[in-house]
Amino acid sequence: FPGQQVLGLVENQSDWYLGNLWKNHRPWPALGRGYNTGVILLLLDKLRKMKWEQMWRLTAERELMSMLSTSLADQDIFNAVIKQNPFLVYQLPCFWNVQLSDHTRSEQCYRDVSDLKVIHWNSPKKLRVKNKHVEFFRNLYLTFLEYDGNLLRRELFGCPSEADVNSENLQKQLSELDEDDLCYEFRRERFTVHRTHLYFLHYEYEPASDNTDVTLVAQLSMDRLQMLEAICKHWEGPISLALYLSDAEAQQFLRYAQGSEVLMSRHNVGYHIVYKEGQFYPVNLLRNVAMKHISTPYMFLSDIDFLPMYGLYEYLRKSVIQLDLANTKKALIVPAFETLRYRLSFPKSKAELLSMLDMGTLFTFRYHVWTKGHAPTNFAKWRTATTPYRVEWEADFEPYVVVRKDCPEYDRRFVGFGWNKVAHIMELDAQEYEFTVLPNAYMIHMPHAPSFDITKFRSNKQYRICLKTLKEEFQQDMSRHYGFAALKYLTAENNS
């Protein structure tokens, strides 16, 4: 940038700023064809010195006196400033911003250039523009979407990156692991840094001003996508979801969401994509990502294959006040049930649910395969309870709870299937959370094919051995951290 040049821009490749596209077409002032702001190279230190902020603001305010509004947002303001101060702009070669709008002249650029840098779908119609080469560019674009983004994390030729402290610490931790350890892959997973795209779709939500608001937190992969619409119909409050997807699956999810009236009508659902890497499903990392990005004071820690009862959102907000969650360390338990039927007439009340239990249409969750997980909820007492009641922690307890947003994170050493929620509930108990069962709340687990991880757990002996090892190490860490009080976890485990 010689002289006073501070803005690098490509010339606009349509006739927009020439003002002859239709009768009475009146664009903002621009130098010749104007410049397109899809790609801008900014020399920030010089811009600050020349007081850029006041410069563009004064120009915008003056032009708005006659233009009343912009047509092309920031682009109009940049062009108005450049018209007055042509010396500010350095014209970038056209291949840095090949513009594919309906009335584009970009062919003059790519006809002569093979090494295109940036392709810009700058029409409001995006990929549906009227351009004779649109098929070629669309195929190029769709190929790019299918790439594995993890390839871009590797060292690129000619682009050596400076080592940062986090990266060095990570390498140190990894080097301390024993590669001959049969559980090495499990241990390594804990240190994997996943690419993460927060708020993948538009999110807009202001928590209720009465400080009772609750966000439903869950995680999922592509095979559970069908649950999203049903959950949105059952829970009207905010939701925070972590999705474990490949780059290609993220594009499939985008198409699925944009084709769903239910999902597109909801702006209070935060979708956070954690991109696939490694061989295990990082279930607790996903939960932590979803937990970290809530804006409400409370969260309902659920799983994607459960449907909350109708009205649970409002019931939980009332319970938060009634049980003084703001000033006490409580975990409110939402009792969990399950159905083996793919088509279920969802119970609209506790009375209806009890009737279905008696008829054998519903069961207490995991009653047939893992009774210990939810037995302390005391379903017999819940049947007749009209007020919240306290229960004690027992070995392998893993209820679904409502807690304050400052509760401990899930332990990342547990991946795939097994002990991921159990460890979290144990830590809540170690921190002296009081477990309180809500008498008029319930959620129902919907049937689905077994996950890849549970299949691996059942069929792979080494998987089970490593889970047992990680479990023992977690309990030892708990003893070191919480001292004498944590000894009960070791004895409870030995007795169970």
C-alpha cells in the first residue's frame, strides 16, 4: 500500500453503481463501477491514525440526508467515502473476489485467470444465480463443503506457525502418556482438541427477567437428528445442543434444519457443532460445550432421546422459586420413564402416566437392564408424592437433574458408553448437592437402535477393562480432591 492507501478492494463486477439497471434506479455515490466489500484488506494502524471512525460516520450521515437508507449496507458507505477520497483505495486483482451475481461481468476475470482465490456468491439468491458458468462454480463449492476440515489443521507448506503455550502444554501432556498402555487411546481422547463451531444457526434469546429461566442441555450425533422436532414441541424454553458431526454431516444438518418449519421457527435453540475426530464419541466434552453456552441461571441436563412432559419448562421455573435453588445447592430430579413402543400416545398428566405404568405401556427407565441407575429416585414414593422429597446418593445413581449453571463440568476421561453421567452425579454429591425429586415432573425415553458405542462396549472386552480402570482412577482422584468424605464412593462400589 503506497502513499495513503489503507483499503484493498476488488472493483464491483456488476453495473449496480452505474445507476442504469432500471428506471429511477438511484444507487449511492461511487467511483466508476464502485468496489465490492465482500473481501477487504484493511491497514488498521493507518486507519486509526487518520480517524477512520469519524470519517465514515460523517460521510454516512451526510448521504443519508438524501438517500434515507442504504441498499447494500456497509458497501454503500465504503464507496461513498472512496468517491470523496480516491487515494485511500488499492485495487486488488479481481481473482480475490470473483462475484457471481445475476448481472456480473466476472467472466472477464476468470476467463483469463486460472488461479482463483475467492469465489463470492454475492446475489441474494446465492447458488441460484443466472450465470452461464454457475454449474461449474456450484460443483466447486459443493466439493469444498465435503472436505474434511481437520486437514486444514495440519502444518501447511510455506506457512510455519509459531508454537503457542496451549499447544506446547498439550504436546507435553501427550508425551507423558504411555503408548504401550492398553488404554492409551482412551487416555489420549481426553486431550483431543476438537474444532468447534458455536451457534451454527441463528440464535436469539433474552432470558426471563425473574431469574428463574431454565435451558434444556443435550448432545447428539447424526443418528438422533429425528428427535429435535419432537423435543422442540415438548419444550418451549431455550435449548443448548452440542452436535458431533463431520463437515459433510454439518451440511446435511443445515439442509435438514432449513427444511423444518418447527426448527426454523425457533430462535432460542443454540446448535454448537463439535467436529468429529478420533475413534470415540466424546460424550462428556459435548455436554460441557452445551453447558458452557447457556444464558440462563439454571439448566436441565437431559439426553436427546428423552421427551420432557408437556409444560415441564414452566413447572421447573416454578420449582426453582419454591425450592430456593438460587441460595441452596440442590439438584432437582426429573423422574425418567421409558416406552418400548415407537408410537406412543404421550401422557398429558401424572395420573395418565401412572395408568400407563400399570398397563405396562411404560416402565421406569432401565428397569430391565440397569435398575441401580435410577432406583434411588424411589418411584414407589413418587407415585403418591404431592410435595418434593429428598433422596440419598447411592452407587451408580445417574438421574436427570436441574441445577444452577455454576455446577461442575462432566469428566472428559469418560468417552463413548459407560459411567459418563454416574461420575457427574457422584461429583455433585461430593460437593454436597442435595438431591430432591420433583413430584409432578417426568420425562420419557423413546426407543431407538443401539448406539455404535454401546455395541462396542458389549462386544469388546478391552473396552470394558479400560472403562473399569478409568472408573477406579476417577474414584482415586475424588478421594484426593474431596478427602475423607469421598471414601464412601469406594466402599459403595465394593459393596455393589
